[in-house]
Amino acid sequence: MGLLLLVICHASTSSAQVTVEARLDSNQIYIGEQTSILLEVSVDANKQVELPRFDSLQQITPGVEVLRTSKTDTNQLNEGQRMTLSQRYYITSFDSAIYSIPPLKVKVDGKDYETKGLGLKVYTVNIDTLHADSIFGMKAEMRPPFEWADWSSMLWLSLLVMVLTALLIYIAIRLKDNKPIIRRIRVKPRLAPHKAAMLKIEQIKEEKIWQKEDSKEYYTQLTDTLRQYINERYGFNAMEMTTSEIIEHLQEVNDANAIAELRELFETADLVKFAKYSTLINENDRNLVNAIEYINSTKKEEPVVQQPEEIVIVEKRSKVAKNVLLASITAASIALLIAAGYLIYRIIMLNV
């Protein structure tokens, strides 16, 4: 008697370890509607459970099709000692009838467990066959009306993508050609020839070059200043002429006294530069005064003309900085391509 009770209790405990249950969300539907079967299995956490599987459109019973199966949901119970598995099977039917859904089989550690059978009633849709005019077929597809709100954001984003893409291409080309990205333009007034010459002579006076032993440097700067002045004042290339050629050209436009003083200055300069002639300080002073008097006696007042002078400032970039800039350009280009792809996708979807 005691052994029989022990066997009964053991069987009861074993059966209580596995609980299998299935139920319909709705046991009454119309043709073509869907409902689902919820399968729940409660077992010990260490058990191996195999739930029934159905392919899409497979009939669970003649007349009832399985559309899809949800993912298995697992919940832990009793501090992880037990677990509950749940899964939904979405079904439908296209014939009106009362269907008997057979029990679902679940395997736990290779042993089969079955749920109870289920009943499903499928209703047909009542159609008024006496008034056929009230039955209409499917309507044709309609294109949605144009709405500016649907397109405005994409339009502005498209313009931004194009502008940024053009800017990135421009910067990349400038970097490739090693050209500056920014050019600074300065407008510098052009001085009259006599004013430019007098500024240079003032610089020579401040440096007091004639008081040094190197008279060659002094006369080189002084005669170059006069040659540049004559070039701009009278329009012939005095910088490339000899002293005699310069005097010959000036005889047509200057008086004899001015030419005589200028001739003396140029001849002294030639002796210093080519014959290593040594001059005295008072002689250097006199030639400086002669140069000033010649400029003042032949100067021509001209209105100051503002002429733009372009000054390009080239920024020297280190190799690391240039690589960082190139990487930034690459990243920005990829982002722009992604944005452009998204815009194309949205446009296609709106036109579908």
C-alpha cells in the first residue's frame, strides 16, 4: 500500500513539472480575418523544450492556415528554477465553417506533451445579391496630391548637400595644387615718381651710407633711385642704359644745368663702382643734394590713382594638419553621400 502511494505521488510530481496550455485569442472570426493561438509551456529551467513549428501558409487543420509564428518569449520564475515559454501562431481561414484545431504537441526532454483541442468558428460575409448595383469593385490607385510640406525639407537639404559638396571639392583641389584657400586683397595707393624717389633718398639719408667706407653701396642705391625715377617720369628704360645713353635721352627734355649736375653724379658713381674711386664726404653730400635738386626741378605733380594690388598670403601647413584636414574632408564627403542617398530614397518612395 505504501509503495503504491509513493508511485502515485512521484507520477503526480513529474506531471506537475510540465504544464502545456493553448488558447485562442478569439474563437469566432469572419472569412479572411486573423486570430492567434497562444501556446504556453511551464517547465523546470534545466529542461530541453521543442515547440511545434509551422511553415507559412501551412494548414494546421484542413481549412485553417498558419500565416506566421512569433518569436519565443521566455520568462524566468522561482529565482531561475523554472521558466515559462510562450509563442503565438497567427491563423486565418477563407471558408466559413466550424473547425476543430487538433492539440499542439510539445517535446520536453524528448517526451511528448499535448494541449487541449481548440474550436474555431468562421463566419461568411453577408452580401446583398438582390441589389447588385450597391456592390462595387476595387477602386483604382490614386496618386496623392502634391503637398509643398512633403518636399520643402528635402529641397532645402538637397541645396545644402550640393553647396557643401562643391565647397569640399573646391578645397580638395586647392589642397592638391598646394594653393592657399584664402586670398587677402589689399589696395595700396601708387605714389607719384618723385614722391617714391624722395622716400628712397630719405631712407638713404637715415642710414647714412655715404659716411661709411663702402661708397659703392651708397652710389649704387642713389643712382638706382634716379634711374627708377627717370624711367617712370620720362618713360624710357633707364635701368638698362649706360650713363651716356641716359644723358642723351634727357637732353631732349631737360635744361643744360640739370643735365650737367646729373652727368657729374652718374660719372662719379661709375668711377666708384667700376674704378674703385674713393670719394670725400663733402663730395657725397653734394651728389645727394644734386639728386634732390634734379628730382625737385623735374617733378610732375600727378593725381594719386588707387590701383588694386593683390597680395597672396600662403599659409604653410604641417603634414599632420594637412592630413587631419584631408580626413575631415573625406568624412564630410561620406556624410554628404549618405544624405544624398537618403534624399534619392525619399524621392523614390514619394513617387511610388
